[in-house]
Amino acid sequence: MRSSMEKGHFVSDITTPGITIEGIFFVEQKRLLDTKNGLPYLALTLSDRSGRIEGRVWENAAGFADLFEVGDAVFVKGEVQLFRESLQVKLSGLKKVEVPDPSFFLPVTSADPDALWSELQRFTKGVKDPVLSGLLGFIFRDRRIATAFRAAPAAKRMHHAYIGGLLEHSVSVARNAVQVSRLYSQIDRDLLVTGAILHDIGKIDELRYDAPPIDYTDKGRLLGHIAIGLTIVDGFCPLLEDTAGADERISALKHLILSHHGQREFGSPVLPMTEEALVLHLIDDLDAKLNFLDGLKKTLPAGRRSWTDFQRTLDRHLFLPGLRLSGEGADEETGVDKGETPPQPGLWD
């Protein structure tokens, strides 16, 4: 068997039926089922940072099922097979192992983190308002916050749900903020850009991502990222006491953070009540949804537009250009059949 620090095959390497693969994967789902003939088999969803693939154990299924649990890392050996136009692995060997490098399993932004960080710094330097500029400077000179902001995902599942996702999402929303402020002169550019950068800062403590899967911290479940974000901002406010107009500007910024989900049923304690708050909600929602659609494209065959499965988060099918290469499996998390539960509040965060 490979050493515990050696990954072996990635899901993205599994492209051809008939080959034998070996590697360490994360167990997302484990189900002990019966065939139509009543014979037990073990159905697994295995994943790493490059994707997901189904695995099946046909012999001694119950025995293998007792060796590990969902959330464990397992070393597997098996033969790649084609089943209903998707690849899966017929597993002949399977053993629980210690998680090696978590980066093997957690997806990572495809953008350049250093370039994103430089862009974020340019946005912060472009804020001229002394209160907001001072606040951004204090926050991002904090080493813990800066380090976490670069690494954190933006969500558990729905959008930018990968290492570096918070930075990527925040920079993208800030880009939109700058463009909107150019088109609409009545918009307070400094306030909107600062809100774009800080609206999700609470996610640095809402989500844990030290090992798969991305999940909520206890603090994240108890408080949520909006309350955590306000606490972070409040922690630096005493440093601005001598800056003229600090109370008014910080209140305007806090309103953006509080209202950026747009509706109370989606988690906003208050509704957007200023132009900047309304714009921030719309551009935040736009970026989240387009990132979600990019993920859906990777589940569809490349080279043509196809219909997705029914998306409960949007309450519709979508007609999108596919990006999936031959042999890559669809993402089961995004598709559900008609008739399942309707969209639930807060799914985007």
C-alpha cells in the first residue's frame, strides 16, 4: 500500500474504463444496499479535491462496511467500470487510513490566491474615506484575520465552497461594486466597496476547513457569519474613536453587513434600506449564483448545452453549456428530482 502521505490517483485521473486505480479518498456517503436479487452490496461516494466518483463493493460488502465510517479517509484499490454512461470503481481493496494532507481532499480555488490578495489590497487602498480606510487597514493588518480570509471557503456547499472561496467571492463582489459605482454616481463608492470586502468576513470563524468536509464550527452554528462579522468590526471600532464621523460611517457599514442577504427569511436581521445596501445584496447574490451555475456546468457534457437536473435551490431546470470532460461524473449534490422539497432559506450561505 502507498505511504499515508502519498495520495495516489485523484478522481480527475479516473477517465478510462478498464484501468486499475489505487489511492486515498474521502468517504462522503456509505450505503449498504441490496441488489434486485437480494444480495448485499456497498455503495460509496468517494471524493478528493478534484471531484467525486461512485465506488461499489460486491463481495463481503457487510464486512467492508464495518471497517470505516462516513468522514473517514480510505485507501482503495479497484477497477474502473462504465455504468449507465458514468464511471465508477469496482472495489477489490479498501482500508481506513489516517487523513494525510487535507489539501488532497478539499477543493481549492482555481484562481491565483496571490493575485486575488493583491487585488483585494488595491481595493482597500482605493477607499479614501478616513473611517472606512482606517477600519480596513486595522482589520487586514491583523495576522490571524488576514491568514484566515485568504484560506476560508465562502460557504459549506452552495457557492465558492472551496479553499480560497471567501477571498475569490469578496474580490469578485468588490469588482462589481466598483463598476456599479461608476455607472450610478449617486452610489457611495467607498461604502459599497468596503461592504463588498467585509460583508462575509464572519465566515472566517463560521466554517471549519482543516479536514474534509467543509462544515460549520460550533460558533458558526450558534451565531452565524453575520453576527460574527459584526463582532469583528466592533472589535476594531475603538481604534477609530478619534476619527471624525466614525459613528455614522460605521453604522452605515454595519447596515450593509446586516442586510446583505436581502430578506429576513434568508437570514438578514434587517432589510436593505439604503442604495448601497440594496446594491450589495444584488451583486452578492449575482456572484453567488453565477458561481453555482459554473459548478453545474461541470456536471454536463462538454461541447453543447444541456438541461440540468431540477435545482431545488432555484426551483427550476437550467439550460447550460457543459464543461464535463468524458468520464467525469455528475455532482449528485446539485441535482434532485421534481417533487422534492422546495428551496430552503439560507441555502446560499
